[in-house]
Amino acid sequence: MTKEIEQAIDKINPGDIIARKFYPVWFFTNERIADFLPAIIKEQKIKKIFAIGGAGDFIFSLLSALEGVESAVVCDNRPLSSLTIDFKMALLKNFSRQKFIELFLPNSSLTIDRIYEKIKNNLSQSSQDVLGLIAERHKSAGLLSGLKKSKLWYNYSFGQMQNRAEYLPYLSDDQAYQALCQQLDKINICFGDLKANLDLCPDNSYDLIYISNIFDHKNYCANPDNYLTAIKNKLTASGMCLAATQYPPQKLIKLFSTQSFALAQEDIHNFNILDAVFSHLNYSFLLFKK
């Protein structure tokens, strides 16, 4: 039975996605979060999470390693990101870890149309509309080839599969993969603006809110103070906010200090030209406590 992606702000139009009216998104994350995960995992009181969706890999990796989570909301203002998470969740529900990895290898024997038929009942209607058309157009191709031919995702973002230890900890071993699969039903996918979706939730709702790039770009966040106020209001009394940023982290530290957040842990990464050449973005991770 299919589900729906909650559309709190705007309705996802599959036709617009197929027509590539939006810029491509990452299929696998560009954030090397693995080394910072222990700082979050040790907080065993985390039960409710609100996270920027992105490619979904942050919430997947966190759920694969964290016990006691009751619910996790993922939200993104890019419609294809929401569909990407939905698509990957369907794959996770239908394939073993080894098969999941094999699907993204160039020599995979399963064609994209066969994969789509296997997983379509686990997809939202919007995802069915988009992926069904891709599968029809490229039915003789493997999954990786078919997705790349659609030109909806950055082609180099599939390369993270070759460096799973840093980027995709939930694929690191069978135990982590199974732990994630057992918690997939706790994930609720939303589409729309971060603050507008947060405003729909009661105050003191979340133990952890994860944001990525929100305060780096004005098209994500036109009014930083309003967004940060919303984040603070929705956190529990001992809640935390994990912020990933490509910009100098001092900017965020100063911003959060205006709302009386305390910096609990940091992992700073400076710009590196070689990483940039190979599409490895240098994110800094800052964990703040309310």
C-alpha cells in the first residue's frame, strides 16, 4: 500500500521534476558525518528528531546507530530530495545490504524496470510517477545507468557508494543495515520550507534538530533570527541542534550564541582545493545545546 509525502507548503508536481525545472540534487550525501556521529549517539535521550532531508543519509546513519528513537521527521524544500529519500527507503525495505550496494554498481544485472516493479508498492504516488517514467524510458538499463541518464541527480554523487565508511555508515555492515531497516517506519517525509514545517509542530517537540546549509544561503533562509527562534522553540529543554555548514563556522557560533545556545562539540573542516576538485565538500559540524 502506498503512502503520501506530506506537503505542508507546496504540492510536489512530478511533471516539473521530469521536465528538470529544478537543479539536480545529491543522490548520496556530500557530508562526511561518520566521525561526528559518536558525539550524537552518546546522547541516548534522543527520542524525537527533525532533520533536513537532503539525500536522507544523515537520518539513515543516525537511526542505524541510535537506540530509543520514537520518530524522525525529514523535511526539504527541494521536491526531488523528498522523492529521493522515499525511493531509497523503498530499496532498503526490499533488498539486503549486499544487494542494495550491488544495485549501484555499473555491472548490476537487475534492470531499472524490474527494480521499480519490485518496490513501487512502497513508494508514494509522486515517486511512482517520477520513477515509473524513468523506468519506462530506460527499461533495459541498470539502476545506476537509468538514474544517471535521467539527469535528475548529480552523476558524481553516486560515487559516494565507493567511500561508504565516511559517507554512508548505515551501509558499513549488516548489523547497522538491519538496525536501520527495523526503524524505517519511524521516518516521516515532509516537503517544504524548514521553518514553515517546524511551525506546524508544538513547542518542545524535538530532542534533536539537524540543519545543513540552512544559514549558508539566503534562498534557504531569508531571516536567520526567525529560523533560529523557531528551532529553539521546538527543541525540548535539553534539546540539541546539529548544524552542518560549508561557511566559516564562526558565523554560526555567533548566531547561535544570540539565542543562548551553548556549543557542546565541534568538528571543523577548512576549504581544501583538492577536495573541491573531486566534489568532496568540507563541512564543519557544530553541536549546540539549548
